[in-house]
Amino acid sequence: MRERAPAAHGMATSVEITSATVRRGDILHIGGRVCRVQDLFQLPHGAGQLLFDTGELLTIHARTHFVAVRMTRRR
């Protein structure tokens, strides 16, 4: 028997993110892996540290840019 995927309650969009614009729930594709941001911490000089659902941490520089998938709510 197959397990059903949860219903999406919004639309996925690609957004460019930096340490200042990343949000909880953003999904990044890093090194062939899909990583979902669980929490984030601001560091000095505009840097940021991302905590993923897997427990891994990623520290990004203020000028680092990623493309992420962000779920937007349907109206």
C-alpha cells in the first residue's frame, strides 16, 4: 500500500535568498541534497547560521546567495 503525500496548501516558488532574507521552511538544494531550514541565527557582520531538519548547520556569509523553494499560501 502506498503512503499518500500531504496535500499542498500553497504554491511553490523559487526565490533568491541571502543571510538576511532566508526564512524558516525554505528548502535549499545543497550538494545534491534537499535541506529544509528549521531555524536560523544571525551572526556578526551580516552572516547567518542555518539549522536544517537533519540537525546539520550551515554558516553563510552576508554575500552568499542561494536559490530556494518557498511555499506561498493560496488565497
